[in-house]
Amino acid sequence: MKNQFLTSLFLIGLVAILLVSNCKKDEKNMTEDLADETPQELLDQFDQLEIADQITTKDILLPNGWNLEDFMIENDSAFFYDWSRNDPYDGLTPSQAYTLMLGKMATVAMSLTNRQNFQYPNNIPPLNGLAYSWGSKNYKMLQLPPGSDAVCTHNIYGLDCSGFIFQLFKNALVSFPEGNANNQRKTTTLEKNISSRISALKNIKFEDKGSINQSDFKNGDIIYWSDTSGNVFHIGFVLFAGVKKTLFHCIGRNKVGLCDENLSIKNGPVRHFLDPANPLPLATYKYAIVRAAVEDDCTGCANNFCNQPPSQSLIEQSLANFNFGPGKANKAEAKRILKHLCTDIVHEYNYGNGDFFVCGKMPSGYEITLWSPTYLKDDRYGVRFGLLTGNHSYFGSNSTYFEIVK
């Protein structure tokens, strides 16, 4: 009996060895099969075909009729820009990137609050602009308000307040949470989602400044409201329209009997001028401001202008990189260039005949002035560089002047 058991055990082991051996052989064959080689005849045929380098992501059509770029930006912009290498934030300084992000958000805010852009006369009920839709984050979808406790029963195109903010960030290419206003207004939420998407803003910080005076509101402020218990229930976005501070937000109600009001021109995505003479109330519902702090462009300046005096050749190269040349030697362009060179504008002057000078201050204690006096030709502009010597540093004895010909 013992011998029979040992014989059986030996046979089982032998079978196991054979199985493992065959598996390894199959694995080897599979690996060899995967090492495909294109026949030379087929390669020769491919060589006769036109290279399609000129097509773009807008040329590729998807089965739903959308082009690839528009569809991916709408549905997964982070993925699209990670793979397309066509990121509008690439190469920007922190202040440039932040301004571009706010510019995109402002553009979307203007569009969503323009009722003429969203006319649905054949809808039941008809819609004159986007409506307030409790829980909605997608204004392009005709749907019942999707909130878990929504009471309104109209199929509408619309957003709620957090859906409005979500769309602003989404179209600025920031993957922002679709959560409620309480989540969106958190400084950690804002910092995490912006810094992870825009490398130039990797060090962006947000501060909850509380209920500051309306006169202290700044462009791009996030504003939210809470009740006396601290429950956050509304959120919006502040922009300046000239000298007027303007609140962009989406308002409405989720109450039986008031659903029709959500379709009116007073509700949905709207713009409101903030009136200094009639400030926002703080008694029953308290508002608070969340504000971004963007690092100065001097931080990590590639040319190291901030900590040491740049050479003439380095200045010339930097100006060349900014494409400041023929036809662009005007004061507005000069100010733009100076800000890129890690400076603050400390003085500017017009001669009255189109010529100018603009003086900028560097943290290193030096100044740099772009100067276009009358005797210079159109394809030249002057640069003065030297140590600061008071308010009139551009006349300082320690400065040097040179012309750059483009």
C-alpha cells in the first residue's frame, strides 16, 4: 500500500513538471509571436502613402459627430491636455497663468449669464436662458433637476450655484469637484485642484478672508454664503466691470410652488452689480471671501534677474525672447516686457509724439528702463540699466544706456 502511494505521488509530481514545462514553452512561443515584424513589401507600400502630419485634433471625428478636441475638452480636459501636449498654460509665469485662468473663467461666466446664448422656445416649458436646476452640473443636458431631494418636475437646461462654479473651472481646464458649495469654497480644495493641473500655479495659496468690506473685494474673489450655524449654501464669483464690482452666480429655489420662478430671467446664471450704498447683509446670512495669492513672477525667475544685475547680452536675449521689436516699441508693450523681467513699474513718461520711457524696479536694487526717444528709428529701442538713485533713477549716474537693433 505504501509503495502504491509513493508511486502515485511520483506520477503526480511528474505530471506537474510536464505541465509547468509546457506552460513555459507556450509562454516563450507567445512572446516570440508578439515580436511582430512588418514584411518589407508592406513597408514599401506604406512608403508610398502621404504622411498625415498636418491633421489636428479638431480634424478627427468621433462616432457622435463631435471632433476629438471639442469632445475631450468638454468631457475630460485634463486627460486631453496631458496627452495632446497642447497646454495653453505651458511656459507661463505664475501671474500669467493665474490671469489666463481667470480670463477663461470670466469668458465662461459672461457666456453662461447671457440669456441670448441659450434660447429654447420649443422646450416645454420654453426657456429664455439657462434656468436654475437643483443639483445640475451640466447645462447642455435637458433633464429634471437631478438633486437627490429635488422637487421641481420641469425638464430644463440649467445649473445650480455649485454647478456654475464647476463649469467656470472646468472650462479653464481645471478638474474641479462637482460637489456642493461647502466643498468648493474650501482653500484646500481650490489649492489642490488648481496646483495639480497648472504647473505654474503649483504654489498657489488661498485664504478665507471672512466677511471683508465690499470695497475690499478683488477681481477673481470666490464668495460664499452660510447661515448662522455655519452651513454653506451658496457660492459665486466676483469680477470687475470697469469700476463696478460684479457678482456672477446662479440662483434659484428648490421649493414646491416656486419652480416656475427658476425659469424666470431673475434666476439661473445671472450677473449682479454690488452696490456700495446697499451692502450685502451680514445678519441672517453671512458672506465670506476666499482669495488667491499667487507667487511673484520673480520666484524661480529663469534669468535670475531678481537677485543679481543682468548683463546687457542677457537683457538683449530676454527682450528677443519676448519678441519685442519692429512695430512693437510702444509703452504698453514695454510695460508688459518689464513685468516679465521681474520688475515693478515705478515711473513712466510720454514725450507727446508717441515716444516714451518706462522704468521698472528689480528686487535686486537695480532698475531697467525701456526707452524710445524721438531720434531712434522704428526698428530700434533703447534700454537704460543701472542702480537705483532715488525717484529719478532713469537719470542716475550709475546707469548705462544702449540701443538694440531688431
